[in-house]
Amino acid sequence: MAERRIGIILHGATGRMGTNQHLLRSLLALRREGGLPLASGDRLMPDPILVGRNGAKLGVLAQAHGVERWTTDLDLALAEHGDSIFFDCAATGARPSLVKRAIAAGKHVYIEKPTAPTLAEAVELARLAMRARVKNGVIQDKLFLPGLQKLKLVKDSGFFGRILSVRLDFGYWIFDGEVTPAQRSSWNYKKAEGGGLVLDMYSHWRYIIDRLVAPVRRISALVQTQVPRRRDERGEPYAVDVEDAAYALLELDGGIAATVTSSWCTRVRRDDLMTIQIDGTAGSAVAGLHHCRIQPLAATPKPVWNVDAPQAMNFFEQWQDVPDAAAYANSFRRCWELFLRHVAEDAPFVPSLLEGAKGVQLAECAYASSRERRWVEVPPLDP
């Protein structure tokens, strides 16, 4: 058994997600455990170099966690032949230009979603990577959350029978900064910086629905800006020029109906910040980020509509928990393990940049539907 180093250019490392999920809980966690086991018996040791604009922050982050390499010079990092992977988790708006530079430098490319602000840019990046014959992919972390892993297990067991419908409900209250500081960065509310709830979240909804239920074929959506004025990190007021709420009806393969509600202007009265319910002829399941609950046909209650008396049934108590069948690793780490094996030993890998472009496509279709007040087809994407 040999140790094999793999150099990774981590761009956007000082951001919340870059630090917590990608650096600490994924790459450095693998390092602490002696590397990623490969099929050959070798262990792949990630060796990240932290890249960003703020040298002071990079230096502090690197020193705090024993990372030896960091730089504010991306061109210098791209010129280093010993680092074969470029990863970007900074703001969406700058992503296309960064990925193009990485591809031109011959790097394998792995990026956060959305892969680009527009579908044309997202498809261009996918085609550039394919022509350059570099490995490429996009993070699809939600699939590896415990709740969705359990939901997949339920589906793969044939539990649902014929699937009839899907309901995805996401959102929580994002403070506007007037009294309580906002818990999302202000760039999320600025079009020029790649902001917008639909562009952000529909990239998740597309792969969740496509891969857990059935491919999306058409969409009818209403997109709104419900809180038009907010304050940024410095307390300065600014106008919101993107949407903060969206409501959609989708038709999936096989005539399955799906409703998707997404909002940064709602208060939570459900099991989790995101829940997805699948209803089938033989049973139903509801999953959040960590839990999944099922109700088979044989255990389905028979409520009676009665406006003259309070509801006697507690519907929440009528569902059965799906137990933890395994120890669930961090969802971002699972994404990294798959991509690292893809690069190191050509292991199968589904979420390519073309798959990532499908999320941007669904977002654009939702925008068009809302703007034109009509159903919009979601055609297959050609490589």
C-alpha cells in the first residue's frame, strides 16, 4: 500500500462553505484519517493550496488548520503542475472565467453549484471541459444527506408502488438587516453577483428530482421579490434586484406531478428547513435533511372531514421513522470522495458539468415561465 498525493487548488477557501464543508469536513478530514482508500489498496492524500483575494484571512485559516500552502495569485497556483484539480466555491458570477482559466491550464475541474449564471455559460464550460479531456464535475451534496439517503432506499425498495406526485417545500426567514443582521450574504440578493433564490436553489432541486424521482419535462412558475430592500454586511441599505421566493408546478416523466415551494421570506412550520414528500399508490414518505418517515397503504388512516368538531387525529404521529441503516458521512465529503476516485482511478462519476448545467437550465425555464406566464418545456441538454 502506497500513499499518493493529489494537489487541489481550493478557490474561495475563506468563505463559510469553503472553510467548513470543503476544507475542514472533507479534505482535511480525509488527511487526518490517512487519506482516501483506493481500489488498488493505495491511499490518496489530498494536498490543498488555499486561494483567495484576502491574504490575511488565508494566512490565518492556513495556520489554524496546519495547511502549508496558500496564495492570492491564482495564475501562480494554476501554473503549478503538481496540483491537478481546480475547485471553486466562491461567488457564482465570477465562476465561468475562473473555470475557463483552469481548463486552459489543463486542470481537472470541480465546482460548486450553480455552475454559471446563465445556461449558455454553463453549457460552454461543460463542452470546453469535454474537449480538453479533463475530468469535471459539480457538487450535488443534498443527495448524500441522511434523510435523502433514506428516501432513496425507500424508493429503491419499491415501497411507493406507482409514484403519483412529489412535493418539495423549502425556506425560512432571512432577516433584512434592519433590526437583526441577515444570515445570508448580501450578494445572494444582487443579480450582478450571481444572486437569486431560483438560480441558487433550483440547481439543487433539479438533481434531487431527476435522480430521486424522475426527469423534469416542463415547468410553470411564479417568481417574486417579496422584500425589495435590505441592509448589507456594513449596514448600508440596498435594493434587491433578484427574487427571494418562487412557486412552481412541474411535470415529470410518466406524468408525475411535482410542486416546489421555495422562499427566503417564510417562517418554518414543518419538520425541517427542506422537506420532500413522495406519494405513491402503495405508500408515502416524507424526508428532511436527516429524518425520513413513511406511511404504507395498510397503515394509512381514514380521516373524516368534519367542520363541526376539531380534528381528533394527530397526523404527525401516524408515520413510521426509517431507521439509520448506516453511519452517514458528511454529504460534501461524500461528493469529494467520488470525484477524487474519478480523477485517481477513473471510477464512475455522474454529476459532470453537463449535469450541473441542467440546474441552470431549470432556473432559466422558471424565469421564462414566470415572465411570460406560461408552461415552459425543459428539453434534454445535448453534450
